[in-house]
Amino acid sequence: MNTKKLYYEDCHRKQFEAQVVACEQTDKGYEVILNQTAFYPEGGGQACDLGTLGGVRVLDTQERGETVVHLCDGPLTEGAAVEGIIDWERRFDQMQQHTGEHIVSGIVHRLYGFDNVGFHVGSEVLTVDFDGIIPQEALPLIEAEANRVVWQNLTLRCWYPSEEELPTVGYRTKRALPWPVRIVEIPGVDKCACCGVQVGMTGEVGLVKIFSCVKFHQGVRIEMACGGRAVALLNAAYDQNRQVSQTFSAKIFETADAARTVSKRLAEAEYRANALQKQIFDQIAAGYAGKGNVLLHRPDCPPADLRELADRIANVCGGIAFVYSGSNICLASRTDDLKELGKELKTRFDARGGGKPGYFQGTLTATPEELEAFFPVS
Ligand SMILES: [Zn+2]
């Protein structure tokens, strides 16, 4: 059955009356077919419309041939007249993204001759794939040109050329299409074969923001957003920057310099701290020179530094250096193979870990007293 498609007649139609032609229960809900509908079915990169039909919720809208099928969460009576209400916020967002994509694709096609070979509206940004490399420095120009088109508030023309006229229209398309073909034209900007629902005038797109352009297959993938989405994403980015500005006590447009300065100072401080720690470890190690086996508790020592300290003590003590911090341990020796000792630690204190013959690093469960009794030093 051929559903009359009200969304093509008036893209701003939010409410409509229709007659229920069929209602069938499935395992997902109730599949409802109407004589006419303003619910756009998923297709052409655009998400389907949601909303309500005769008081029941529309969970999904799909096209089967020329029939639009509404998946509802409740039954509707066949033959009854029902009112349909579109979730307009969702639809208008989809329209803004879709027309914005046409504007950008039209500009890229005119400037470079590249074709849009993929289009997806995600939950945050939309991605548009082109079959050629767009230079990074061109992105601000493309964005500026797209916004000029938006502000010119051009009227879109959606029409079906006659079979004779179609070959002469010169439109963008992803693949060869049989007649009839629906053409969406933004005068002077773009002509494209499209089954989606667009805004009526480019001004409704509000804003076009291109966020990134990365290499993708043989071309590039652009991440962008239009209208309300673009404003929401720019607001989120602005709020992040405001927080960074407060953290660094920097002016809102000087945060990058402030972050670079802090990062440089941090690297210098870490370098100095490492040098000082090496000196301290050397001094500690010097106190154990020739002492034979050493057991040392360093409660504040991070696990990563235990090895460095154990290593330095092992270099001079002439026995086994056993350094621990909480449950973390590191044993090092230049004279002894620690394999057997490691095994004993596993048996006695459930130690986990391992190492080379002169090393054992890992964790165990023992009190300092238990370790002192286990590992007597001279
Ligand atoms: Zn389209």
C-alpha cells in the first residue's frame, strides 16, 4: 500500500489526522499502517521520527516499499481516525543536521569536486565522508562559506524532474538512480538526490560548526554539528575552558598559554624531585655499605621507587637488600640468587611476583614484625 507522505508536502507539519489502515501485533509491539503520515521513516542517513499516534507511543518508523510502518507500544483500531503528533525537537534537529550536511557537501563539491560518500547523524556530532583529501587550512573557509549560506536564508527547492529533464539536472548522488528521483536544491549551492526531510530555508540551520577532519579510507571524515547541537557542543567546550581558566587563574582566551606554562613547570619540578630522590637514596645506601643483609621499611615509598632503592643498597651492602612499603616488596642482591627466598616468601606470606636471579619484586601479606622474624639481619 502506498502511504501518502505528508512530510514531503510540508516539512514543518508537526500534527496530522489519519486513518488506521492496519494494526498488527508483533513481538516488538504493534505495527500500524496509516493512509497518510507525517512520521518520517529512517533513511538517507536521517533518523526516523518518534512521537504519538492516537495516544500510543511511536517507538520506530520504517519504510517497507512505499508503505510507512509505525511501531507503536499499544494497539489502534483499524478504520479509526487518529491524531499523530511528531516529536518535533528530534525532527527539527535531524532537519538542521541534514540540510547543514548538504550545504557543506555542496561547497566541498564545488571547490574540490569531491563526493560525499557517507553520512551519519550520531548522538553528538554528524560525520560526513568525502572521497578526496581536503586540506586542513581550508576547513575554516568551508565553515565560513557554509554559515554565509545559512545567513542568506535561501529557500530550498525539493522536486521531481521529468524523465527527460533528469539527465540535464547535474545533481550529486551516491549511485545511479532510476527515475523518478527527488532532488533537493539549495540555489547556487547544491543539487542532490535525497529522500530526507530538510528545513524550508537555510536560515533554519542556524549555525554550522566543523570540529575536525581526519584521513578516512581514500579521503577524509569531517565531524561537524549544526543548529542547536552546534550551540550545545560549543557551550560544553566553553564551559570546560571556563573551568580551566578558573583553575589556572588565566583569562578565558589565554588558557592554552597558562596550561603550557604549568605543564613546563611541572616537568621541571619532576626533574628536580627525581634528582633529589637519587641523592637521598644514595645517602641511605651509603649507610648500609658492607652491612650484609638489609631489611628496610619505607612506608612512604611508592612501589616504583622500591626497586631503585633496593638496587642502590644491593650495590654496596654485600648481601640481600629487602625493601618494603606496606604490601609492596623488592629484594635485590649482587651476591645471592633470590629464587629460593622468593619461593619461601610465596609459601609463608602468600607473596606474588617474581624477577631475575638477583631480583624479586611483588606483593605479600605480612606485618613488619613477621618480616623481621623471617629475615634476620646482622
Ligand atoms: Zn540528503
